[in-house]
Amino acid sequence: MSAPLSRVGAAIDARRAAASGALIGYLPVGFPDLRTSIEAAVAIAENGVDVIELGLPYSDPVMDGPVIQKATQTALAGGFRLAHAFEAVSAITARVDVPVVLMTYWNPVLQYGVDRFADDLVAAGGAGLITPDLIPDDAAAWLDASERTGLDRIFLAAPSSTEERLRMISAQSRGFVYAVSTMGITGARAEVDSAARSLVARLRESGAERACVGLGISTGDQVREVLGYADGAIVGSALVAALDSGGVPGLARTASDLAVGTRLN
């Protein structure tokens, strides 16, 4: 039985075929409110983002920096519910032809029901799931559900990961492997950690089809730098901050500026 076609992988491969790389943009669902978060996601897709990563607000976001923590707290205070994530995915995919993946800590998926979550994500038009605190060893239920539904499953790899761990992550990921460029919480940084280049090289040696770098990317120049060795650049805090300070128009401008970095030539 052949592996399901990866919609996220196809989008990244299309950018690679154009001698470029993919720009992946993160935004939290429900910030500053549900309707605006949908408009924001559509705006970044219309301004150069190739894959949309929608974060589910969580009460204890241990891996998120202050910008994203503030946004998710706003979403929760505004009444965010898990069902809103599927509503947002459905609304976004009805308007733009860009893969949408959800990023969530694992506990909400468990509470909702793994198979039910997968089925509802597929029904909404979603392409897959990023699970920052789930390792392949503990992911049997999700591996089964994603095989059944064809959803992409994106695991994280860090510079501290062992070679055995990287091989496992590479084998079990579909879509891409999320290479965390620095240890610690998310947030824009003046320079993208040089450890990212080494980590991507190790992932390729371990068999990863695609490796995309996140944490710390905030400018078009940094996007270009990352795409010199990785398949995709993931931007979160810079987009969230732009939405917070400039609304959807300001976010659209920032996305467009970042997308300039995908033009490698």
C-alpha cells in the first residue's frame, strides 16, 4: 500500500522545483478574535505564505514565547473552543488553495479523541498536524489515525536530538520535519541560530524528505538565509506581532516582506 499523498509536501516540493523554498506562516486561531484570525490566515496566504500553520490556544503554552503567549491568552479569554479550530480551517480552505495544518499540544487531542480529531480535521479541509510535545514513541494512536485519514504528521527535531531519534522522527514524519533552530521558547531573534544548518544536515542524513526551520525567523533576509539549506522557513512571532500592532493590513505587509526571501535568485 502506497503512502498517502502529502499536501504539505507537494506544496514544498513545488517551491523547490521553482529553485526556491517554502514560507510557512503561524498564527493562533481566535486571535484577536475568531473572525479576524480567519481573515489574517487568508491574508498571509494571499501575500506569499505557502503553508498555513494554525496554533490552538492552550492554557499552559510552555514552548511559546511572550508574543504568542499573549495572543493565545487573548484568544482563550475571548471564548476560544476547540471546535473553532475546525471552523477556521474550513473557512480558510474555502477561500485559498494553501495547505492548512494545526499545531497543538497533545493533551487537547487526547481529550477530544484522536480519531474524532482526525476525522473532523479532514472534514474541515485540513492537511495535517504539528505536535510539538508528542514523540513518535508515544504516538501510536496518532500514527494509526493519520494513516487512516491521510493527514500529514509533523514531528519536531532539536539540535539535542540523538541520531537514533532523528532517524525515528524522519521515518515517522510526513509533510516535513520541523527543525527547531534554537533550544528554548519561540520568538523572533536577531540571528537565526547556526545550529539549524547542522540540524538540517543531520536530518537529511537520517532520511528526512523535507526539513523546515522554525524559531527565530523574523525578516526576509533570514528567510532567504534559511532557504539556502532548508526546504522551508517557519515564521510565527513576527507575524503575530504584526497582526497585533497593525491589524490584518499590517500583517499582509509583513507576510509580503517575508516572502521576498523566498526568491533565492
